[in-house]
Amino acid sequence: MIMPAIVSVVILMAAVGYVAFRKFSVTRQEIEFGAPQDGVRAIYLDIREDTVRGLHILYSDGTMSEVRTPRA
């Protein structure tokens, strides 16, 4: 009787931990071009919860533009 309860608690904690990990982790996707495309050398995306939270564009002259998602 105690073993199924322990297994259930472990499974529940794993699910909650996964949701928390997805909520607070940020992934950076980098797209770099071998030759600049219309003056753009690289694009960087900051992704959290399957949503793009930020976009960084690196131009061939070394300048960078940053676009962020507005928060309510």
C-alpha cells in the first residue's frame, strides 16, 4: 500500500518539476549565415515556453538590433 503511494508522489513531483523547468528556462536559438544575407550576419531567438521572447539581429557591420515581446 505504501509503495504505490510513493510511486504516485514521485511521478507527480516529476510532472510538476518538468512544468516548472519549461516555465523558467530560456533557450537561445542561433542562426548564423556563412555569407551575410542583405546585411544580416546572424539572428538569435530567445525562446521560453515555446514562445519567442526576444529577437536579436546581428548586422554585418557589427551592430545589433534587439526586439523584445511586450509584457502585460
